[in-house]
Amino acid sequence: MRAVVKNKIGVFNPQGFLDGTTAPALLTIEDIQATKALNIDMMLVSLGKVVFFNKNGLDVFVRLLETLHKDSGTVVGFCDYNDKQYTSIEKFYGDDLNFSLFRTYKIATMFTVSMQEVKEKKSVLVWHEDPSQRSALAIELFDRGHTPIVCQSTAEFTQKKMQPELYEEVVYNSYLGLLGSKIATRVSGNAIIYTVSGFLDAEITNNFDMSYHKNSLNVGFTLFIFDAYKVVSMNIHGVNFFSKLASAGAEFGANICIVGMTFEKTPANFKDELEDAGLIFFEKMDDILQDKELLKELGGSGGGSKTNKRSLNKLLVNQLPRFINATVNTMEMMTNAKAEKQDVKVQALTIAQTQGKLASSIGFYGDIDGMVVLVFPLSVAKKSCELLLGEQTDNIEDILDTLAEFVNIIGGRVKALLAEDKVRVNITLPRTYENVDDVLATVNERKGVQVNLNFKGENFTFFLMR
Amino acid sequence: MITQEEIHDYINAIPPSPTVLKAVLACIQKGELAKAADEAAKDPALKLFLQGIVNKPIYGFKNDIKDLKQIFGILGLAQAEQIIYNYMISLLTPTKWELFSLTNKEFSQIQDSLSFAWKKILEHKEINDRSVFSSISLLPASIIVCEALFKAKHDELDLLRSVKEIDYNTILKRLSGMDLFDLCAKIAEVWEMPEPIAQIILASSGKTQQTDPQITELSKWMHLLFFYQLSQPICTAAGLNDFIEFNIEYVQDIYEAFQDVVM
């Protein structure tokens, strides 16, 4: 069975009946390995379409998932179950419940990293009978930019959940098993915020998702903030980590800030060293996020790398037909109609009319590196989303979300095509832009190959750059 | 990915039901099993198919039964009709399966399992209608139609399904306005199968509402039975578990009774 992978979560969706006889054929070690190779943070089995399961059936999945967790620290568990199924799982595993349980897929997404900003300003209602679970759920949500409200009793929860419209999500019948040690990450505007805590030593290098960080640089993020309110102290390994991060980001013009760090138990000269390496310290998060001038200066209000002047190279141009074919074929697949190539030019990204258009981008890195930008007229974007959404929609968030999946498909296809030529690349998480001016700012007048495609009389733009 | 023209080409390519089969079915409709056996003897492949069915372990005969009249006698009218329809559907199976990892022998096993369980269900519900009995034969046709339409699009489908949980039936419906069950109903139409067969099949997708309460009730049982079958190792190994979407809410009220009757 293949997993659906989105926002670094791989989900298997078995259907029907799960028992000791049927489960081994549904999920195999090969399926797990193939999904793990896609650089995921969480792997779940959805029980949404499972009408019957027993312990023997679940055991098959649990064994595979726990092996994955031991090997890679990936968060593993189940999602999309009903109350009755949750009770059964608790009963089956009792104190041996080492995996996580998320009542819905949406709740699971709140516990992982994403390129999507937490835009919802409502709070999250949290309830679990076990106080330590309540706290764990709340802390993890908070570290990812949500605002949890923890109920202290069944009565309080029963009363509050009567008004679900007041909350972004109601988290109950969910359980955090063994979590990964990865540093929590969230996006705020055009800034990436990492939450670090405790003692920062050599472990930080293992726990920090460097590929995510590189992806973020590749797709144009230049402001990285470390939320260090909960950091007690750091040693020289921590200092080295931040120094190296600053050096690596210099090529992209990245700014790295540390917020809330006190140096009561950390040598003061470490701060000087880090400042010399280019890191900037702030007392409070709002000192950055609420200061628009400063935010703009640091790159957190959009805009791309000022120093990245990398241009197209022969390697990338040689692969251009593969990129274009992957895009055209995917467009045709999604819309069930023909796209016609109009012209190909090496130039800075030029969009005659930015109003009424949406854009998406995906970066790739490995044997070759660069970024693909797609600019859609709204009508073409809507049409290309219909197959995935199953209906016409005017909801921009739905369309942008689906465009992200769309470029993910293109990225996956490019990756597969390049692999045929023994060119190995990884793709970044996709990024979408409601405002085309934002993508123009990210591209920042760098030259690339622009291909204009005609799609039923409307222009669709493909742009490949380094 | 799939155009309207491809759908029309597929429908037009459905062969008419062979003359021998029409004659066998006509005899069964009249209740003349001996004559049906005589007609069936004219088609060696059908004869072999029937011998293969009756001599399977589930029938429990110690010795091989070769005589067609005897075979029709053992089967009885309703089961004979159903098996003739199973045979008709098997004529549509591809020589080589590409989308699903199946062999024709495995496909035949799926047909048999469904027929066997469907018989139990109808006995439980005390339904003797031959059309209803035969309707299960058409259900596996959805697998054949899916194989035929999507086998050349394997890579595209894999990519699409890697980012979104979307089944073949939904993809086809969104692209062409018709789904696999609509195409099965077309097959029933071309093969002049009794009308209730197509109606039950359409409703068994779990997505089409029917006004007839009996058809709705039967379609729930068929929907759940299909997913019970699609959860079996033979189907999961073939990649069939998620080829169409299971509508769990649709079958919630019959689930416990299903457990008692089938599992």
C-alpha cells in the first residue's frame, strides 16, 4: 500500500477489515521504507475507512511503526478513528501505548512542521484524563504556534466543547506516544521559528532538521528565529551549531535571531561569539514580529535573498525539457486538456499582469539545485484543482492548498525523470503565494528560463531558476 | 488522463453476449435445466468452467463431476444463472493484468468468494429472486473496467495518489462524469441482464441513492461484502484494497448482522 505524503506526514489508508490475516498484506516493511525515504516527520495509519479491527491486526501495524520510530525517531501512530475505536486501542495496549493517537488527521498536522503558517487565531481546546498527557499535548501545540486552552476536569471539557465554533480545534481522545526529538518548527509570515529548550549541547545537531532548514533557504526564506525562552544553558557545541548555521545561511543572505535566551547559566562570552558570527539576540518575540521596519530589514516581510546571485548553469539547462514535460504532463493530467507551449526565454521572471493570479514554487537540491515557479491565472488554478478537490471552489485557501499538492506532484515527477538520468535530487516542501508580487520579490530579478504556456486561451507561466 | 472518447470507445468495445450463453440463459429463465445443459455443451470453454466450479472443495464432492446435466442439477436454477453471468464477466478479463497484481485464476477466486458469501446473505434475508442472486456476478466487473481504463496511466495515478487519498472510481467520475459502476451498468445493458442487477450494482457503490428500499438494503450488504472481500489477502496483495472508496457510514447499521452472517 502506498502512503499519501503531505506536510511531512505519511498516511496509510487501509479500508474494510483488519485482522491478523489481512493486515500483513496491507502494510509491509517495503511500504514503510519507501515512505521513510520521502523524509517524513510522522507516519500514521488512518482508521477512517476501517470498519473492523482486532488486536492481531493492529499489532502488525504497531510492530512496523515502532521499528520505524526506533530507527529514525519518526513520530508514529493512528488517526481518524471514532470514540469506540479509541477506547478499543487504549484497552488493547494499556500502559504499553508507545505510539501516538490523533483523533483526526487535522489534529495530527498540528503536531508536525509545515510550510503553512498558523493563521487561525482561535485557541485549541485540549482535554485528556491524564494530567501529564494534557500538559504534553498543550506544550507541543504551543511550541508549534497554537494557543492551547487546557481543561482541568471532565465537567469543564464537557461544557466548553459544547461551543466548538469558539476553537480552532478540539483535541480529545488523542494521545502523544513517543515523540521524535526533532526541534519544533513553525512558520510565521515569512519567518521560520524553531523552538529549542533545555540544555543546548551536541545533541542539537542531531535534533535540528537541517534538510528542512536548507529547503527553507532554497525556497526563499531568509529570517530564522530560535525561540529560546525555555533554554537553560548551552555549551560550546551549541555555540558551534549556531555559528555554522549562520555561515551556511550567509550565501542566501539569511538572518538568524535568538529570542528570549538568558545568559544566567551560560558564559557571557558565548553571546559575543555568536554576535560576531552574525546572530542577533532579542529579548521578546514581539520585538521582531511586531516591528515592521525591522522585519522588513531582516527579510521577514517577504523578499528574497539579496546576496544570492546564482545563475542558470549548463547542468540545469540540459534538464529543462524534463522540467517542462513534467509540468505540461501534470497540467494535462489535472485538467484533462491540452497545454500549448508558446515561447521560451532566458530572462527575469516577467508577469505582465499580476492581479488575478496565484503562484506556487518548489525547490530541489542534490546533484543539481534550483527552484521551479508556476504562475497561474485564477481560472486555470481553479480548473487544475478540480480533480483533487472534486468540486469547483472560490475559496482561495483551498485553491492554494491544492496548488501546493499540484507542485508537489510536479516535483515528484521531475525527481523520477531525473533519476532515470542518474541525477539525484530531493524536493523541498511546496510554497504558495496568494500575491504574485511576493513570488517576484522572492525571485528578486534573478534570471531563469521562462516558458509561457497557453492553456485554453489563458497564459500559464513556468519559470526555472537557481 | 481519461477522455470521454476513451470511455465511449470502451463501451463500444464491450462484445455482445455470445449466442450460446444467451441460449443457456433463456433455458434457465424457462426453468429448463436439462436443455440449458445441452446448450452449454456447445461451448467447450463454458463446459470446462462449469466443471471447474462444481469440483471446487466448497461443494465437497468426493469424485469429479463431469456430466453437464448433473452439474446443472446440482447448481439449481438460481446458482446456475449466477455462474453463467460469472462466466460472462470472466470473458472480459485481460490476458495480462497490469494495474493490479492479479491472475485470472485469482480473479475467479474473488468471484467465487463473493458468490458464496452473497448466497449466505440472501439466505439470511430469505430472498429467492434470481436476478438479485445473479447481481453479485457484475460486481467484480468494476475491477476489470478499472484495469482496462487505467492500466496505461499507472505512473500518473501513482503520483496523484501519493499526494491525495483519491480512489480510481472518484478520479474517473471527476474526469468523465461516469464512474466504474456506471460502466458496469452499461455492461449489464449491453448483455441484456435483468434490470435489478444494474440497479443493485449502481447502488452498491455507496454513492447512488435508490428509491426502492429493498435495493438500498441489498446494496448496503453488497457494499460491505465487497470491502470484506477487498480486505482479504488475495485482494490486498493485488493492490485492490483502496481502488474504490469505502463508505463506512453507508453500512454502519448492517455491520453487526453482517458479522453474524458472513464472518
